[in-house]
Amino acid sequence: VDPLRSQTGMARADVIEAFKNHFRSRYATVDGGITAEERARAEELVATKFGTPEWTARVP
């Protein structure tokens, strides 16, 4: 968001709202949240994959 904020002079909240409005106009979106199951799965992936040195220190 910051590069767009810097380049457009728009407030951060306005940049975010513009992104949301654009995606809403192009895709079938709905406002929602993260379920407990989704959060648990994300935490599991951090613990077992994305938070490991093998992942974070990997140089492709």
C-alpha cells in the first residue's frame, strides 16, 4: 500500500478501499472473515513449513 500511497497522495485507507472496490467490480467477492479451522490450518502451516529455517532461509 505504501508505494501507491506515496505515488498517489491518497490516504492509506483510501488506497485499500480502492483495491477492494476494484476487486469487487471484477470478481464475485463477499466480505467475510477467517474461520477457526482456517486459522488453525494457517498456524499449522507456519509451524511445519513456512516458519521453518528451511523455508525462510532458502535461496532459490
